[in-house]
Amino acid sequence: MVGRDDKGRFAKGHKGGPGRPKRSTEERYLAALSRRVKMSDWYKIIDTALARAKAGDATARQWLSDYLMGKPVQRNEVTGKDGDALTVRFVWDDRDIDSDADAAQRDAAADDHL
């Protein structure tokens, strides 16, 4: 492999692949696409996708909904065992940091009640 070491990593002096195109390059591609795809062509593409979606084509339905409504945002809820709050423990130098925080929290609560 060109520019890579024996472990497949990029060797010194070789920064890797081409990366993301510069904005000016993207603008040129978009302009070229806009010149080639006329509105009448775009309407035909939409009409075809709509007809296929109505006929039961799941891919056409997905394509149309992505354009019309945007892709849905994925949300994840992370909970602990049995849906309880998630408990995170950090261990550093064989000390259970969470237990130190718990003790400090208990001490602070006891001070509030005095």
C-alpha cells in the first residue's frame, strides 16, 4: 500500500486520503448538477417515485419521506437495571470514587439538617 507502514497505518509524511472536498468544489458540483437536471426532469423523478411508493415500494416511500419530512432523529434512553436510573462508577487508584462522592453527599445532607 502506498504511503502506509507494515501495520497499515499512514507512514510519516503521508497524511492519508483526499478528505472532504473543499466548499468551492462542492459548489461547482452542485452548479453542474443544477445545469444538467432540469426542473422537468426532477418532476419526472418525483412522479416516478410517487407512483412506486403508491404501488407499495418501500424504498420509494422512504426516499420521498426523507425529502418531505427529513430523516427522523434517533433518540436513545439509557437506564440501569429494571429501568432504574443509570449508576456510573469510576475507579481510580483502586479507590471507588463513587463511594467517596456518596459519602460527601451524605455528609452535606447531614450538615443541612443541623
